[in-house]
Amino acid sequence: MKGLRNVWQGFGRAFIVALLILFAAGCASTKVDRVEVDKTIDLSGRWNDTDSRLVSEEMVRDVLDRPWLRDHQVANQGAAPSVIVGTVRNRSDEHINTQTFVKDLERALVNSGEVDLVASSQERMEIRAERKDQASHSSEETAKEEGQEIGAGFMLQGSINTISDRLEGKEVKYYQVNLELIHIETHRKVWLGEKKIKKMVEKKKFWL
């Protein structure tokens, strides 16, 4: 009888816990607050929009402050170099949309006014299709000619890497972004950039 009583007491406690969970779920509500897009919000400690924006702006400032830019201007009567942003590979242990980072890099490059930014290979394919369509359907005065594209002189590419260390609800997330600017004609690397981010994430436990 004592064993049976203990079993029923165990069932009773489990039933109460289940009711508490259901009650908490039933009382949950959703609250949405609009915030400034440039406000830093870290919920999970993962790579986010703030990391992408700040890293891209800092690395573009660094690449434009190096000797390769002045050397190019001197050798080309002050003309701005043409740059294309290539692939940024995600070699981290989490999902990172590298396309948003690429767009942040492109935006920082264009806004600097120091370089001519060339469209990506995928964008060029779409534009070439449009130009081909114009050749068949647009007036001779407005159709854009073939062979007028600007060939990029330099390509910016790189990778995002992470190292994670976890222990008893605490985690250190370390991000390292490496970018390289390569002279397309000679394959010479004219700039190597690196940016590191370290985050301490602590997950608190709640007990019923």
C-alpha cells in the first residue's frame, strides 16, 4: 500500500507540474516594440545585423586607408579603382546569411566614394539579358550597347569563422572575419583584413 501511495503521489506531482506549464503557456502573450534599426540588440549571442554592419564599415575603412589605393591612383592619373565583392564563405558553426554581409560591404564601398563598384556575376547575367532584350525590342536610340562594361580590377573576398567554448550554461562565442583584396590581373593580394568579435553568453536556468 505504501508503494502504491508513493506512485499516486508521484502522479499527483507530475499532474500539478503539467497544469502549471499549461497555465503558463495559456497566459503567454506576444508583445512587439518597434526599435531603431541601428540599435544593438543581442538576444542569443549569435552573429546579427549589428555585427554585419559594424564589421563591414570598419573593414572597408581599413582597406581604403592602405597604400594600394594611393598606388593605384598615382599609376592611373587619380582614377578610382574598380572593385567587385566576391564570395564571403560561412565557415562558422552557425547559420549566417553572408549575402547581407556582402551587401553591407558593397554599401560601405559605394558610400566611401573612393572606388567604382562593379556588379556581381549574377547581377551581370540579369543585366546582360536585359540588354539583349533591348537589342530586339527597344528603339535604336535607347538600346544600350554591348561591350561597354567596366572590368573589375580588384576582387574582395573572404570568410567568417567561429570558435565556441561552453561550460555549465556559459558560452564564449568568438568570431573572426578575414577579407582579402586581390588584383584580378596578377592575383596579387594587396590587402589582408581581419576583424575579431568575442561574446560572453550566459543562459540562466529557471526551476519550478
